[in-house]
Amino acid sequence: MALLAPRPLGRGGPAVSAIGLGCMSLSGVYGDADDTQSEALIRHALDRGVNHLDSSDMYGWGHNEEVVGRAIKGRRHEVFLATKFGQVKREGGGNAVNGRPDYVIQACEASLKRLGEEVIDLYYQHRVDPDVPVEETVGAMKRLVEQGKVRHLGLSEAAPDRIRRAHAVHPIACVQTEYSLLYREEAEETRKTTRELGIAFVAYAPLGRGFLTGAIRSLDEVGGRRAQHPRFQPENFAHNLSLVERVAGFAAEKGCTPAQLCLAWLLAQGEDVLPIAGTRSPDRLDENLGALEVRLTAEEAARIAAAIPPGAAAGTRYPAGNMKSVYI
């Protein structure tokens, strides 16, 4: 299967599908997931020409990488494989973060074993460790590249200054931050730096954790991890739903679904933007890929952005405690 709508991963980087598959929801984050169905979904994505698969060692604490590894067995040549390290389980509280050089090496070895692979295409620091200089963390990641265990390096939720410091140690191919019509202030500030440095930008939660699909219409439909997010709290829900309804209006004008409009809007922001949309449904995956057929003019993209301006959403993008670990 030919690669679907290829875009470069950074300046001079390898080609990846314009829309990737975020695999987090395959490990029970938004409800129960069946491993057999999850593996079939990943293979369906590959059949459609999606090669960019995004996992992490903390999605199901290793479960996600095992699912991805089984799904791509025999098809590794079709896959651009991304995974992450850095979040560690802490009993009785929120996740801790570990960016120590010795842990970087240990985490990579564990991920390779779970994936059943010898090399990871894109290896991210999932969350910045404020107690370890990023130069030390990326220095260890660089050694993984030199050893042939990792091909490209990435950072997730790093602020511009830290990106520059990391890039000075070893070229950073990609930075990942939440980016959608609902939440984009930090992403757009980060892109000023990544575009200057020739770094790709992966937009996670491009559909606002499902809100922007228009499928969530009441608080009764909010469960699992979503229920923890401020955007879905009662004091914020009605306001944010009104923003979703604006999106639905634009989608009706274009003859597409709200999800397709939101992904098309992100793709229209520049060749450096690579949305990774998560789903457990082959039909939803096919719907998301339909965004590639939606063409927005510059005027249309600007009109959509003006209708849902930066900062319009009610509630922070993570609960208060988690906000301390993002964009730092």
C-alpha cells in the first residue's frame, strides 16, 4: 500500500503519513479495548497507507507497546514506529517523571523488548524532567542513536527554550504537544521555534479528546479518563459544546464531518503539522482519513480560526496537577 499523503518528518526527514494513528486508546484509557480488535485496527491503518503509529511505555504500562508489536509483526517495513519514555508509575499518586541518563537506556531496552523490534524510528521524552538537565537526557538518547537502537529523537510537551537546548545536543526531529481548535496557544507558540529549527510538529489530541467530533453531546456521555479533564466538567461543558457546534456549522458548509473539518484545519496550518488521531474503530479511522479530501482555502481556515479563537475553550487542557508537567 502506498504511503497516504506523505509529509516530511522535519527538514530533510523521512516521509510519514499526513495523519497518523495515536494508539493510547487501545489500552483502556477511554473504555475497554479488545487486543484482537486493536491489532486488527492497526493492520487496517497500514492497509489504508497510514504508517505513523504513536505509542508510549506508559499507555497501559507496557501493554500498548505489546499490542503494537504484535500488530506490526511481519509488516515492520510499512511502519514508522514512535514511542515514548519518561513517565513512571507512582503508587498512590500521579505519575512521576524520570529523565536520568541511566533510565533512558533502561526504558529503551524495555520498549524494544515489548515491541519485539531492534530499532525505534522516533523516540520521545514523554514528559520533561525538571530535575535533570535536558542536555543530559538527550545526551543519553543520542547514544541510543549511535548504537542503532533509535533513528530519530523527539520531545513531548517541551517549551521553546528546552527545545533549543535539546536540539543543540542532537537534532530533534519532532516535538509533540496537544494542538486542536480547542487548545492551541502553547502549540502555536512552540511552532515558532520548531519551524525555525526545521522540526516537525505532531499534534496530539487533534479532536479535543473526542469533543470536536460532535459525538459527545451531554455529560452522561463522558466517562473514563475524559471525566478527569476540565473541558468536560459541568462548569465548562456547555460553553465548550457551543464551540463544537460552531465547528459543526462549518463542517456542514463544507459537506464533511466535524472531525474531518478539524483535521483538515490542522493540515492547512502547514506541512510541518502531523496530527495523530486516536480511535478504536476502523470506521472512525476511515472517517478521519477523509479529512485528506477536504480542501480549505486560506480564507476558510482563517474564518474557522477566528470563530474559535485561541483561548476560547473553558477549562485548562489537563487537571491542575498535570498542568505542572506540560509545556516546561
